Amino acid sequence: MKHRFAFLLAEFLYLRLETITTHIEHSFRNSNDEVFLFVGKPVNSPHESQRNENIVFNLARSNQFDGILIFKNTLTPYHGQAKLDHYLKDFDSNKIVSIGERSENYSSVCLDNYHSIQLTTNHLIDHGLKRFMYIGGPLTNQDAKDRFEGLQAFLRELDIQLLDSFEGDFSYEFGFKIVNEICLNKQPLPEAFICANDEMAIGAYNALISHHIKVPHEVKLVGFDDNERGRLIEVPLTTINQGFINMVDSSLDIIRKGKFDNIVLPGELVIRESCGCTSPIKAASEEYFEKKVYIEKYQQLHHTLMDNLELQAQLSYTNDLDQLGKQLKALLGHYQGFEFHICLMDDTSAQIGNPLEFYFPTKMKCFLSLINGQFYENIEFDTKNILPNVIKEETSNRVFYVYPLRVEDVSFGYIVCNTSTAKDRRFVSLKDLLNISLNRIKMQKEIESYKLELENLSFKDSLTRSYNHRGFIHFSEPQFRESISKGLKPALLYGDVDYLKLINDTYGHFSGDIIIAAASDLLNQFFPHDIVARIGGDEFIVFIKDFSQYNELSLEATLNEMMKQKNVELNQDFNFNMSFGLCVYDSSKHQHLEEMIREADNLLYERRKVSHHYDMKPKISR
């Protein structure tokens, strides 16, 4: 039976993604299950930008999964339990398992941090060492707290005191900083540094090397976690392997049984050279192995750098989605083993606001997918499926990594990839460049929108919102040519408001503005599909695209009737009236729009000299 599992984890300083991806892939290698790893940041991070990354967890919250496995120690290093619970509130607690840290609210599988750190310490004591300094993690983190308390208890039993201890943040930088300061201040060095994780141990190692202090000959060093970097430094780290494969397998067993459980697994001591032990492999082929590893690493980094530079160069000037798609296809089609799926919102972007409450739209578009060198484009799908079904059918992959696509508090969607792509350094660059490109496209759209708005403002009369003279010419000229080319019968209606100056002088310009606005409303109401403009103080002009649908006499009668009705609506002490001149297109006389405008203006002038309608003069009373 096929199941769907979701893993929630954060990319954090002390837990590199590559440390667990291989183990998860291993656990599901012979399975038909569907696995999604939603990769965010600590849920209660003090950095707003990191918190916004966690909109990706809402994809898991809004979908049906048979089990949710959370790497809690990566998600809550800043006391984020309440916010984590908010993300998990929609799930059945029997389907949730915390990996790596015990939880009171749901089942857990975690490492025995308390006793595991005693394994490395006991190994150092077996070397005859007693003078130790400890570089620990933040005591707000349960892992760090358990490791420190376990170390203290073990040393108390042996009547050994730490020379010093330092509360850190699990980062490489902290390990380097502490040991560098000790060396600069010429403090007595311990016989060994015991570190609460490998990242700080590597930082400590590089600080010692920078002061020409040899490891392990002058100072021993041990870490915790067994990450890849600790294995690849010149003097590989003795450390503790957390047994992620066993943790994941045990978590899946709990979910399948559907019963609450808390399992504690022992750590495994991994002996390498930083503690002073000699590796038989290194003794046999040290020089060859070292050169091979570093040559391969150098070559890989060199190719990655070249690819990243090419990506950056090509994507730096992308201004629309079509161009972005073409460039990605040209650049990435030859990437061996690369598989990704860029899923975007139909509206391109959305404000995040509160990341806890952010939801992706129910429909998404798979903008671009790459599977085995084959591209797939613009496939609409239900967001609850994470990916289009046709994509799932095409790929042999069953473990997917999901990352948000966003810049600051703006979300564009998300990107999904397979395990090998998630580990590829080029993918990190691709993800970052995608965010930059999508943000540039968003900004370009906003600029175009602002330009259009400014253009509209430059074409519109500020009082009436009808077109001004500039707008009238801009839109009427091409419409005039189009009407003629289609054999239509264009016309121009030129009009002005009667006695506007008298109304302004008697009742004030506010009353005059009411009349101007009324004239604009009337003309736009009568000619909703034509071009109405106010081209002067009291002057209006209408370009009628096809006059064949009108009769001149009925047009005049209808306009007079509408003006009477408008006077009733206005209920002023004066009447609102307009006079008009009408020019209908005649191919023998009119080659240009300007000729029709002049003729309509002259007809208006002549008409006003002859007479007004019975009701044209204002009723001015005090």
C-alpha cells in the first residue's frame, strides 16, 4: 500500500541538509511511498527573513499525509515550541513523530545525548587525558543541555573538573572564535577540546592550525554528529554518529502502529584521528587518498563555480517569465542527474504577512520541470498534490525536497527537487538566482504598472477622469484610421457648457465644477464605448467610432432629455445645459482627424450664434 510522508526540518547552522538526506533516501530505497521533505528555517528565529521561509510548512499542513516526521531540534532552537505546535495543529497527533528531540505532545525518537557524549569523553580518558575544555551549544536547546549535563555528571564521577566551558551557538564561527581567543591570550591549552557538535569542532580545529598548533599531537579534539565536513578535514574528527537511519525507521514504525511512544537510541562512537588514534587505512595510503579526495573536491568546486557564474550571467537580466523559461532550458538541459520543478502562483506573487497563517492558493502552475534532460512547462495542478500527477508519473523519484521561492515578505511559490539535486551546490545558486529573477520580474511588472498609471494620469482630466486633450489625440488618432479602414462612419461631437463663467462668478467655482463633472458623466453615459474628453475649461469632445447607429435628430433630442433629467438630479438654483456641433466623416472632405475637429468646433460656434434651446439660460436667483 502506498503512503505519503512529510518531513519538516530546518536548514540550521549545526545540521547540514546533506547529513540526513542520504539516510532518508536509504530508508525509502525499496519503497513505493511518496516522501516530501519541507525545508524551512527555525520556527521562532529572531530573524524575520528566516521566519518567512517557513511558509513551506503550510504545504504540509494543508495536505493529507499518513505521517509527519519533524526534526524538532532544527526547528526549535529558539524556544519555538508554541509556533511549531501551531503548524502541527491540523494533524492527528498519532501521526506525528519528533526525530532527534523528545516531545510531550507527540511521539518521538531521539538520541541519548546525555550518555553519548560520555563515549567520546571516556575515549579521551582512555588516552590518559584529564585536562579538558568544553565548547557547548545554547542551553536553551535540549540537545545542548543534555550533552553538557551528561559530560558534567561523567566527569564528577571521575573527580575531574573542566578547565573551562563555553556556551555557544553550534556554529563553526563560534568554535573558531573561542579557540582563537584562547591562543591570542596565550592561555594554557587543554589536552583536549570536547565539542558539542562537529561544526564547532571544525572551527576549533582551524583556529588551532592557524596558530601552528598540531592536532592531535599537541591538542586532541572530538566532535558530535558525524557530519561530512568532519570526515573530510585533514585530520578527520573522532565523533558520535547519531544513527539517523535507525531514527527514521523507528519513527515510521511508530506511525504505522498508530500508538504513542518515546524511543531513545544510543549514539555510536566513531574513532578517527583527531583524538590521537591512527587509522590503518591512512597508514597504508595516506598520501594517495589525501590527494585523490582534494583533487576531486577541487575539480567539483571548479565546475560548480563555472556553472554558477554562467547561471548568474544569464539570469541577471531576466525581465519576464517567458525569457526566464528559455534561459533556464538553455542553461540546465545538460546538467546530469538534475531534476527540479518550479511551481508558481498564477498571480506570480503574494504578500506573506504572518508566515503561520499564510496559505498557498488551491491551484498552482508548474512553470518548468526538468526530468532526465526533458523539460515540461506550464502544467496547472491542485496545490494539495504538491506536484502535477503527470510529473509524478514521469519521474522515478519518490523522495522530494520542497523549498520556498520568496524574497523578503513576498512569496512566488516553491521549488521541488530530488535528492541528488538537493545535494548539488549548483542547486543552491539556482534557487537563489530564481528568487532574484522572480523578484526582478515582479518589480518590472510593478514598474510597467506605474508607468501605465502615470501614462493614464497624463491622459486624464483630473476633475472629470475623462480624457484630456493629450489623451484624446493619443487614442482617437489610431481609432479614426481604424474606423475608416473598416468602412465605418466616424463622427466628432464638439460641445461646451453654457454660461459656465456666469455660474462660476455667481455661485463660485465649486458649483462650476459640479456642472463640469455632470457634463462628463452625461457624455460617458451616452457614449460608453466611444472616446470622451474634456479639452478645455468648458469644452468637451467625443470621438464616435461609428455614427451609422445614430440619428442626428434623435441624438439631439435624447441629449436634451438627459440634460433635463440631470438638472433634476443636481437640484441646483441653475440649469445645466450644453451646446453641440456635430461633424460626420466625409471622405471627400476629411483626410485627417484635425479637419473634423475644426469643422465640429465651427459648427458649434455657428449654432451658438443663432439660438439656444428654450431652457438654456441659467435660472439665477438670490
